[in-house]
Amino acid sequence: MATRVDTLEPLPSPEPERPSARRLSPSEWARENLFGSKLDAVLTVAFALLLAWALYRVGRFVFADARWEVIDRNITNLMVARFPRDELWRIWAALFVLAASLGFGAGAAATSRRRDLEEGRAAPPGRTEVLRRAGPVVALVAVLLWFAGSLEATILTLGVAAVAAGAYLGGRRVRWRAARFAPIVLGGIVIAFLIVAAFGGVGWDNWGGLLLTLFLAVAGILISFPLGVLLALGRRSSLPAVRVVCVAYIELVRGVPLIALLFMGAFMIGFFLPPGVDRPSLVTRALIALVLFTAAYVAEIVRGGLQSVPRAQIEAAQALGLSPLRVTGLIVLPQALRNVIPGLVGQFISLYKDTSLVFIVGLTDLLGVAENITKQPDFLAQGLIVETLLFASVIYWTGSYWMSRESQRLERRLGLGER
Amino acid sequence: MRRWAFQVAFLFAVVVVLLYLYENVTDNLRRLGITTDFRYLRQPAGFAIPDSDFRSSQTLFDAVLVGVQNTAKVSLLGILLASILGVVVGVARLSTNWLVRRAAAAYVETFRNIPVLIIILFWYLGVVLRLPPIGEAFEVLDLVVVSNRGLVVPWFDRVGAAGLFLVFVVLGVVAATVVGVWRRRRLERKGEPARVLLWSGGALLLALAVGYFAAGRPWVFETPERGELATSGGLRLSPEYAALLIGLTLYTASHIAEIVRGAILAVPRGQTEAANALGLSGFQRLRNVVLPQALRIAIPPVANQYLNLVKNSSLGVAISYYEVTKITRVSIAQAAPAVQAILLLMAAYLVFSLAIAAITNFANRRLALKGR
């Protein structure tokens, strides 16, 4: 901006008042949004008919034609498949721990948000916000409980919800920065895992259904994250040898479909081991394939974050005499990783959906169970696959839709793309 | 100096790990009496491929080639259909019509958040295989026969020599190019509307029509006839092909629609306002001002979606569509060495990926606005 010397320049006029958005009456709204022109009117009528027909067909199927008995009787199978039934208490215990840690984390996050609010950096929440945010998940849990039709499960679920709410209120009392509660959430996940798998528990080879799907997705992203960060750093390294190896790995993996890697896990990993070593279970091998696959994508996401850190930051750190390791660890990575959180959530969502591919190599994840139960003697050859696939896709859809919504919110809150 | 030492040590470590794995693989294979080279590809396949001329006495290498062809068949048509549907839905998401906008959003949110494998399985097991058997197949306008044995569409049937016709095809393409260049020059000199599509397309069609009759009608357009147990004539799309194509198209289109929507929003508002000020109609504004700019922005991410579509076509393995992944799976089950077969499979996909990346990079360079 040019230097201002001319004192005669008029003072900046106050912000012109925006015409207040008048609420349209229903007929005005319809004229504006549905029948603006002849073409609009035709489109509206055509789409209204089409949508009405689709809704009628889906509604009639869901509430009248579908035979939900196959889901009713297999709800536990769909959730955990071959998991031993007398060890189910471990899963409930794990759910309580998860609820506590996630609730606490969310509460602590809300605290830091309240500080943002007080300082005018965030918009106050709307009245219906909580309902809108939790809506899809609550609806899904309700559907699951309806199918389970068990009083015990309902009470336990309410207990889990109560623990989550209590932990949330507890979390709001602490005044921590955001970085502090990440270890708590992570710790919660690890403890939950140990409760199920360790101390005489059930190893993941015997997990199945939704439990296996979630395990593969969460373990996949957690293990591939450090690998991806290393690959991204390697790709940005000033050492040509390191760079070439990392680029070769990333591009090779991104050029082949996940199913090819899963085949590699299923048929090839055994050959890589020295003679005499037993090959790991199919679940482990599938997890290895998922990790190898996801690491390449995480690396590309992290690379984007690394590139977003201004060069001046690195130069300033070097000027302070920090060693290269410290420049990366203390200056570059913390800023880069903060910028890639939404990208990582997106990768997690796509991993969550992609775990369905393990069904092709013969694992009984959620999709695997959904397919298998149509072959039970009672349900064989009755064409129930539509019901079971619909049920599975509702679970996938809710999780993935809910996470992408939350990720968009997070993106707005972090103010990414605004700088 | 330290940098060099580190790099040498790093490369050394990588090579040692790779050699160790290689040693283990060859060791294990030898002990199990499995070949360690690619000569197995010359052996007869021992399995037939549905919907192709492939016989089980042909070599495994031929089988892989058929698989690559089938992958290309479903990918190319899928890319075409997904692009069209994606652009339409992306534009519809920004429609001024509330209902159209919400319907497009519902479509996108539904298909983006469900695993593509479930979409494909649903179309295969839930829709295509549940169509009526051939005896009760329904026909659309006497042209398309729809049954649980697939879709039969009208197609050309070859009855005569086609050599002369092919010459005319080449001539037609040349003529169309020349006419196109001429029309564009005229536009630049005299400001006459170019109408390249009309003129070039006309020239091509004319050449094709002349060639068709000059060669003595080598092709006959045949509509399928429905029999009791089979259909005759026309081109049959197998149920597997149809389901995979529909599933891939619907899933990829939902992603492309989001990209197109973002690209349209990224076109500066001033462009729309200027088009309005010039008195262009809504369609003209979209066709001549907004979309040409938006699609340029959209090319790189859409190219990524094309790559994803090709890779997702590997899910044909779940519904026994014999693309290259399914062929690999079957050949492993038929005692082909798994390690080599999977390496070959990965190589095939890398070639596909590189080809598509090369084409789209070329398109991006050609279409990118210069001088910005």
C-alpha cells in the first residue's frame, strides 16, 4: 500500500449495511428455488417423481419386503464373528475404556475451544449442533441395539454412553493444550486393545466382523503413520540415495491396487521368511499389506504438510544453531503434522472402507460375515444378500460420513486453507 | 564426507535387505520344487476364460494378455461414463434448483461413503443376477435384451471383407483433421463461427458412408433376437462386466462430481458476472465460460480418479470378471508360482498407471492456460 500523506483523503466509510436476509414465505421460496423458469419447473417435477419413486422402493423394501431375520439372528456374528462368546465381556470392558478416553479427549478439546470462543476466534455452537454431530452415530447404535434386541446390551451401551459423558465433563475441567490429550486417547486405544487381546484374552486371529474391520483400520493407520512420516522425510531429503529409494517405494505402491498387495500378503509373505520360520496368520499378513499400502499414501500427505512449512522457519532454526535432527523434530514436523490432520483423517476414512477388500483374500471382516451368513442352512439360497449388504453398507456409510463431517469441522477450526 | 558415508551405508542396507528377501524366496521356492523364473508363462493355462475365444490349451501368457484386455475394456468405458456422469452431477450440485441440488448431493454422499467393493457386489448379486432368465427377458424397444445372462445390445456383424472400409476410415480421419484446421483458420481470419464438431464430424461421417457402400456393405447392423435359451446376434455384455462397469462408474462419478464442483467454485465470480452482463443464457454461460475454465482446474485430480478407477477394476476378482487380477488369482490356484504371478500383476498395473499418467499429463500441458 502506498504511504498515505494526503490528509484530505476521506476517512474510510463504515461498512455498508448488508440488506438483512428476509425470510421468504414458502411460496416465494418455492418460486425462487423450484420454479424459477420453465426448465426449472420441468426438472423439479421430474426429480420429484424420480425421488418419490426411489424413496417408495427403498422404504417398501426396508419396512415391508426385507426379511431382516438373517440380521436379527446374526447380529453378534456381524459384530465379532468367531470371537469366543464367553470372552465378550472383554469387548465391553474395552468399550468402557475407549469411551472414557475419547470422552475425556473431546472434553479437553472443548476446553481449548472455549478459550478460542472467549478470545473471539471461534463461532459459538448452534443449539442443534450436538444433536446434528452425534446424530448419525446415535442412530446407528440404535439400529444395532434394535437388531440385538437384548436388554443387557442396551444397558451396557447406556453405561458406555454415561461413562463417555462423565469423562467429557471431567475433560472440560482440565485446562490443557490440545497436544496433551492425544497421548490419553492413544493410551485409551492401547489399553482397550490389551484388555481384549492380552491377559489370557483373544488374539486378533480370532477376531472378525466389525471388530476386525475397526482393528485393521485403526492399527493400519497407527502403524503406517510413523512409516509414512519417515518416507516423506526421506523423499524430501537432500541425500539423493535416500530420496531415490523413498520415491521408488512410494510410486511403486501407489501404482498398484490394494488387492495386489493383499494377494502379496496372502500368497507371497510366507516365501520371504527364512526357511523354518512359520508364516504369520492371515490377519497379520493382511494387516502388513494394509500398512505397506497406507504408508505410501500417508507419506504423500505428510509431504504436502512438509512443503507447507515456510522456508524461513528452517532458516531461522538453522541460524539458532539447531542440529538438522532438531530442526526437523522441533520446528518442521510439529508445524507440518498440524497441517495434515484433515488429510490423515481422509486417509483413515478410505482405509476404513478399503478394509472391506480383505474379504477377497478370505478374512471374515464385516463384509465377509455379511456374505457368509447368507450361506447358513436356514438362509441358504433365499437371496438375502441384498439385506446383509445393505446392513453392512449402513455401518460403513455412517462411520465414513460421520468422520468426513467431523474432519471438515476440524479443518475449519484449524483455519487451514485460510493462510 | 559424512553425507557420502551415510548414503553408501543406507544403500548397502537396502540392498542387503532385498538380497536377503530374494535369497529366502529362491530358497523356499527351490525347496518346494517351484520354478524361480518366468518360463511357466509358456505352459498351457489349463483354464478357459468365459466370454472370450481363449482356449485352455493356450499359454498362461496369452491368458494374462486377455486379462489385460478385459481390464482395459472395463476401465476405458468406465472412465468415459464416470466422466460424463461426474460432470453432470457436479454441475447439478450447484444448480439453482433446490431439488436438483439436494438430489445430486444425496447421490454424492451416498456413493462416496460406501466401499466400492460393496457397490459392485450389490449390483452383481443384488441386481444383475436377479434379472429374469432369458426365456422371460425384457426387451427395451426391441433393441436391448436384458436378462440374468447379461445385456445384449445391437452391434455390427461382419459379413464381408473390411480392408477397403478401413482405408476409408483412415481417409475420413485425415479429412476431418484437415477440415477442422481449415475451419479454425477461417475463424481466426474472418471471425466466422468455427463449428468444428459439425464440419469435421460431417466429413468423417461422409467418408464412412462412402466407404461403407464402396466396400460392398462389409458390416450389418444386427439387433439381438431373443430365443428360449439364448440370444442370437448383437453384442453380449456379461453380467460380471455390466455389474463391474456400473459399480465403478457410480463410485468414481461421485468423486469426480466433487472435484468438478470444487473446480467450478474456483472459477472467479467475475467470470460468471461478466457472462451475465453479456447476456449469455445459463447454458451458454456454463458451456462457454465456466466449464472450460473449471475443467482445466479439474484435470489433475480427475486424472487421479481415472487411475483409481483402473486400480479398482481389480475388484472384478470378487465377482469373477476375468480381468488381469482374476486371471492371476485363477492361475495361482492352478499352480502357477505365486511370487512371479503377483510380480507380473503389479507390473501390469504399473504400466496402466504410467500410461494414464502420461496421457493426462499431456492433456494437462496442452490445455493449461498459458501465461498465468
